[in-house]
Amino acid sequence: MQKIYYGAPGTGKSFKIDKKLNDDSIPDDRIYRTTFHPEYSYSDFVGQLLPTVTKVPGGTSTVTYKFSKGIFTRALEKAYEDTSKEVFLIIEEMSRGDCAAIFGDIFQLLDREKSGINKGYSRYFVSNEVIAKDIIALPNNHIKLPANFSIVGTVNTSDQNVYVMDTAFKRRFEWEYISTKPKKSPVSIKEYMNNVNIELNCKTGTKIVSWINLYGTLNIVISSEKYLDLGEDKQLGQFFIEFDDVTTQDEVKLKIQNKLLHFLWNDVHKISYKKNFRLFTNKAYSFSDLYDMFENNEQIFSDEFFECIELWEKNLL
């Protein structure tokens, strides 16, 4: 399997992967995890020759070079130990690294056989002596991915501008969209996961808004042409903030203040050019103003946004 789960931040992409691994009873020693970032390289992923100092008789030392295996090579070796057992290589935040450079010649292995006795194996091989030397099942230094070796990744749609994946790379993976729609609690179908009530101050006093209704309203306001017109890339998921360990309203307020407001100000409010709709009240001239106003229990969201919340609660937005 080669699959990428993609969607807005906080939609539960990693949770989806973990659930599959748990449901399939994949042990930890057959799961390999890494996270791509701008400095991540082919050497980190596949491996590299590193100098090793060895003492020799007589008190002198000699320098030799030893291949330090990257996570891909270690996962591949594990897969070939027993091809009847699944091995997963999990790559988080794939779009934050230069996939073409990180995979390098390994990219050729992503084409898999669709049928026949070699179904699931790489269609083409790559010659690599340092990777193959500890894998007895690979003759002539010819590297192929076995059928039991799965590569699963995550991509935040809001991060796609970091490194753009080319079409050739994309089409070698299955893609599954993880929606921003809220997930119901496994305990009660009438309740949602990760949901708390939030106190927001408006012109009529204090309004109690559930997290599900707040982030749902925000997603419509953020993406709709009628409001901020920023598209789906700037939406957020149900688990953008995790409230599982929250017990008091003060803790809820801190999470909103220190995570949600920062995102909304820098990634939403500041980049919107719409003049006919404001997310925040016009008294907030800077993030510092916004932060302090929320701290002092003042109204930070505009009257228009509160109207949107009311419409959302009536399923009219």
C-alpha cells in the first residue's frame, strides 16, 4: 500500500493511520516513523557513509567509513526478514520536505506490480550496493520493495506551498481526503469527540458556543466567497485544538487564546482582502490588542461573525 491522507490541520490524519495500525494489530517493531522538513535529505531517509574512529594496536587510531542506515533502509530490511508480515513506513508532513530530492532514485521503486505472482512488488529495480548488502533476498544489489512494505504519509493542505509535489510523484500514491466534518463520539452518537463549551463575549453579554459550532462556522467564513474567500486551504479540523484533558473554563480559554487566536490572526485575518466582512472587531488593531482583549473578557469577534454562528446553529449558514 502507498497512500497519503490529506486535509486541513487538525482533521485527524495521523489518528486515522494509528487506528488502522491498531485495528490490524501491527506491532511497534514493524512500524517506522519519520517526519519530513525543509532540511530533511536523501541521506537522512536512505542512509549515508559516516566516519568511524577505530583504535588499533600500538595506541594509534584509524578512520574508516561505515554506512549509517536511514529509516527507509531499516524498514526495508525489516520487511524482507519475513515477507508474510506487514511493515509500515509512516511519513508525517510529506509536503514540508522536497520529496523528489528525499526519495531520489528510490522514486523508481514506487511503481508496483498490479497483478501476477509479483503483485505488490516494485515493477522496476534500483541498483544500490550499500542498501542491498544486508538483505540476503536481494541478489545482484537489485533493490525492490516487497508487497508487505507499505508507505503511508500525511499532507496538510495548508502546507502545500512549502514544497510542491510533482504529478509523477503524486500519482504513485493513493490519496484519501480527511474531511473537516466533526466525528461523533464512539460512546454516544448524539455527542461529538473533542467538544467543549466556550465562553465568547458579544454585544449582548456572554454567548456559550460549542467548539464544534465555532470551528464549523469559522470554516464556512474562511472559505466562502461571501465572507473571507480564502478557500479550503485555510480551514481547520476538529482536533486543531485538543480538549481531552481540559477540565475548567480557564483551561479552555487558554487553549483558544494561545493557539486559535494566533492562527486566525496570522493565517486568516491578515491575508484576507475582503472589505465587506471582518472576522474580528475593528477595535483590534494588532495581535497584541486581540490577545489582551480576550484576556480581559472583551468582545473580539465582530457582530457579523456572531450572526454567522447563529445561522450555523440553525443550519442556515
